[in-house]
Amino acid sequence: MGGDKVENSQDSRYWGLLPDDLIVGKASRVWKSKDPVSEKIRWNRILMKLE
């Protein structure tokens, strides 16, 4: 689970995985996608619908 402000966010990178029983929603679209190697934004994935 990622926070909304990457530079200043306490999210699962800090407190670990979120237990399944605490998940109440389901992702439906890609909000932000960066290539893990180049760190460039992958514009073709922005707002892509998830199946």
C-alpha cells in the first residue's frame, strides 16, 4: 500500500505488509507507473483499467 505523497509518506514501505482483513477496497485503475530501472513514468499505463 502506497501513500499519496511519495516523498513524505508513512506507508507499507515503513510499516510492512497490510493484513488482508484490513483491505476494504479493490484497485480498479493504475494511478502512477514508473519503470523500475529507468524510473521514467510509463505514460501508456496511466489510468489503465485493471482486470
